[in-house]
Amino acid sequence: PIDWSRDGPLAGVFCALVVGESVADQQQWVFHQRKKAATGSAAAAAAAAGADGDVRRGFLTKGLWRYSRHPNFFCELLLWWVVYAFGCV
């Protein structure tokens, strides 16, 4: 039987972590597409000169990436701890 007083909060945390991982992956995907578009030709190099600081720097510092170097991996790791916690309760 499902004990919602214990399983409910864990299910909520699990869903929040799935959303967090998905958002971080999407932010990284968009950044890498911008970075890829800003490299490869003389015209692209000129465009990169006017690109935002993240593209010039070579790594993402906005969104969830502002708080952690790898928020997608952090959420993934915590997901497995929540799975473990489901087994404990």
C-alpha cells in the first residue's frame, strides 16, 4: 500500500529533480548551439566578437548553471538518492 504521508513528498522531490535536470540539459543544449553557430568561419568569428560573455568565455554561467557547474548531474545524483529513499520508507 502507498503511504502518501511518506511517498508523496518523495514523489514531489523526484518530479522537481526531473524538471531541474531537464531544464539544465535544455539550457546547456541552447548554449552549445549558440557556441557552435559562433565558430567556424570568419563571419562567425566576427559575430562571436559581439556574442554574449558566455560564448566568449566558453562555458555557461546563466540559469541553473549560475548556481552549480553541473546542475544536470547534481539533479541526476539526487534522483538516485530519492529512489533509495523510496526503498527505505
